[in-house]
Amino acid sequence: MQPFNNIEMLLTNEAIQQKLTEKFGDALTNWQEPYGMLTFTAPKDLNLKILQFLYDDETLRFQFLTDLQAVHYPEKTGAELAVVYHLHNLVDNVRIRFKVFTDIQTPDVYSATALYQSANFMERETYDFFGVNFVGHPNLRRILNVDEMDYFPMRKEFPLEDQTRIDKDDEMFGR
Amino acid sequence: MAQSEHILLPEGSLEKQTTTLNLGPTHPATHGVFQNILEMDGERIMSAVSTVGYIHRAFEKLAERRPLYQITPITDRLNYCSSPINNMGWHITCERLLKVQLPKRVDYLRIIIMELARIADHLICNSIVGVDSGAFSGFLYLMQYRELIYEIYEEVCGSRLTTNIGRIGGFERNFTNTAFEKLEKFLKEYPAVLKEFENLFNRNRIFMERTIGCGPISGERALNYGFTGPNLRAAGVDYDVRVHSPYSSYEDFEFSVPVGTTGDTYDRFLVRNEEMWQSLKLIGDAYKKVQEFKGAEAEVFHADSPAYYLPEKKDVYTKMEALIYHFKIIMGETDIPAGELYSSVEGANGELGFYLISDGGRTPYRLHFRRPCFIYYQAFPELVSGGLLSDAVITMSSLNLIAGELDA
């Protein structure tokens, strides 16, 4: 177990941030480290360039796509949907996360399927639940929901419980 | 079968040279609700299209309305062959978010439970590989020992399959002596059984010829497809969350991570078998460490986090503070700190991740489950194309596809 901890010291979050800033300049914003994981926001048309750079760079080597999903923020006008990428450098054992925001009217984001086969189902799932249109995806169909569904159920405007219920007083409990 | 051996179709015919075959959604050999639309040329699979989503249950949406502790029963139903790992993974995520420090004894008890679950899961998977290749006896033999594991769960938490085991901050109650006795019985009896199971299969000529070279994948492709867990390790990549980002004090233990080379069904089988041995070793070591706690320390089974861990019932009836905490926890009125966290554990099938965003309310703002099955299932068409139909069946069972984890 010891070797991993030693290697981990080489590629620090600061070093990654510096590398990325050198390459992309001020385009990357909102650098944070919640619970130790380096997180940043990128413009949505840069997402593939960033993924490719992180993949190809000799020191960064973020070649494993751990997770890809979306979050809906209805109150952020013009940037309602966030697509979140979790990447893992398996050699140095470092994880990072980055987000691209897109408006909900034209939720077009470039697909990462050319770089990662694993992005195929993950992007289909994200499309299925949030309606993010992954441009360049080979087969962007619904995956978990029925094909006939005409809305994107994980968006916040679709409440979980039947809103016509009157037997529950939400003033006291829950939102 | 060569192309020329087919019946020549007349010009402009709507017939095709290949046969379309539905494998699933309900088929005895798929062990779950999966559909694969296969294009067959005789016995060979030309291409496959996988359909998933038959048991989608909107877990992520449900989680947005539930306080943290009510999400645990949801995680049971992901990979239901090893529910305790999912439960613990969720508890660990919550504890990281809430910054709860666990006593060592709880960590070790959790390791015992998680490794038992890993054995229960691998045991099912491997014996099903046996069943699908025509060897039923291994399955019947091992099943008895899953029963012993389930009895231990039952003793600890009261249920067997969908366990809802443990709480945020520890366990709901201390392990009883009976639980430890059952654990000892299992540790004593299982090695001989596993050895005999291996004797039946590992060097069995029929089994080897059936599984070697069946559904192989290279390490590079496996990584690109997002494989994790035993399936990735069978392809030769030694990635294990327990080693790479230790949780629940796995760093206190010595164990090895078995790897294969070819990533075929045989290697996946061997890797899972070896992982069962490693899990047995881990359980033994963890049990030894648990026994080293003496006096008051031996009674510790939860962390001191009154805002999230239910107080004892007798305190609820007699003490004001305990009553308030009890009420707030049960009604889910405790706000969770705002934050964003990705936390993962080594599930029986791979990296089981929880991506949790909290805006400081009583429920998560967004919760995403990274289900290893869902991600590696997309490699299935590539694994089976060009192979025989019967190989597809055995490849599917050796990938250990669990419908619950696929669909969330």
C-alpha cells in the first residue's frame, strides 16, 4: 500500500491546475478542492479538448473515465445543466472532476465516445434523464426509460411525489 | 459456415443471410432481465445489440426526496448479491460528507461484513459459470455456504438478502456472540469447500477448454470500456479501490490483488476464486484484530455522532436530548452540510461510486450511483461477436451481470 501513497505525492492538485492553466489559460474557472478532489468548470465547447489533453499529456495521464453524469440547476439561467466528468489517473492514483455548463434550450455538448468507449452508455443515461444532447454520439437513444417517453425525468421540474395530494402538509416536514 | 454454403437468395429478396435471435429479456440462461438482439450466422454471433432498463426503479430521483439514512435501503437493491458492500459504501460516503470519524473496531467489523459479502457474490458468480458450462454440482455445493453467510447477516442485522446493514456512524447493534460463533464456523468450514470447488473446476479439462479464450478482452480495451473490479483485474490491470484509495481501514491489512492475463472467462473465474481466498484471509485477520479489543473498547460499535446516529431506545424514553435527536433523525429534519463528494468502494463487481451533491438541505440535491455493471456491460457485444452462442451465455455469467446494478 505504501508505494501508491508515495507516487501520489508527485502529481499534486496544484501541479495539475498549473498544467491546465498553462494550456487553456483563463478559460477554466472556479477551481475548488471539495473533499480533496480538484474540481473546475470549463466552457462546454472545450470539453473534448480538455479530455484529450488530460488523456495525452505525459504527466497527467487521466485515461480512465470513472463517471459521467449531469446535474440540473433550474435557477442558474443560461447554465441550467451541468455535465460532470470524473477522471482517474490510475498510474499516479489521482482523481479530478470537471464540469461544463449548458443552457437548457440548446443542451448540446460534444460526446466523449470517440475517446472513451465507456462514455457510450453513460451519455445515453445522461441524455435519457436530463436531455443533454451529446453531439457526435453514435447511438443517442433512451436507455433506462421507455423509448416513447417525451420528457426528461431527472430535471427538477418533475417532482417525485404526486403534487395533487392534499393529505400531506409539507409546511411542517420536508420541502 | 462460409458464405457460399448458404442458400443463394434471389435478387431483390427481402430475406437475409443471417438470423436474428433474441437472447432474453427472459431467458433461463441470462440470469436476469437482459435482452440481447443477436445477428447470427449459423451458430456464430455476428453482432449484438444490448437492451437494458427493464427494471429501472428511479433510485436517483427517489434519493432526492429522502434523508440520508432512508437511502440505505435503496442501495440494497443495486447489486443484491452483495448488498452489505453497497450499504457500507453509502455509509462511508455519508460519513465522509459529515466528517464522522469511526472507531477502529467498527472499521474492522465492517471489513468482516464486506468481505463476507464479496465471498457471497463471487461464489454465486463462479458457481453459475459452472452451471452454464454444464457442471451443476459446484453450484449446489457452494450454495450451502452462502446460507452460512446469510445467517451471519441475519444475526447482525436481521435480514438476509436486502440487508440494510449498519447505520451512518457504525452498526445498529453490537455483534452478538452467536454472530461470532457463526463467523468462526464459516471460517473453519469454507476453505475446505472452496478447495474442493477449485479441484472440481480449475484444472478440469472440459471446463478449461470451455472457458479459455471465451469472451476475452485486453487490459487496454477493458480500461477504455470502464471495466473495474475482478473483470478488469482478469485482463491484467491491478486496480483495486481497497488498495488505491483505502476506506474503512483496509490499509491496516495485508492482502494481495490477484490479476489475470487474457481477460477471458477462465481468467475471470480464477481471479474471483483467488479473491475469495484473499477475502477469507482478510476476514480472519480482521476478526483477530476485533478480538484484541478488550473491556469497554470491545463494546464499541458506533461512532459518537449524535446528530446522525440514533440514540439508544432507553435513552429516548428517559432523556430529553436523546428524544430530540431521535425525533430529528427519524423525521429527517437534520440538515446535511453543503458539499460535493465522490466516494467509492470496491464492490463485488468493481468500483461502486456515489456522487453526492448537497445544497445544505435535508436530502441530497443530486445523488448518482456509479454502477460498475452498467458501465462494463457495454463491452458485451464486442466480447461475444465472432463467438458461438453458447459462449455468449457463459461470458455473460462470468461478467457477473446483476440486473439491479445495471438499471438503478
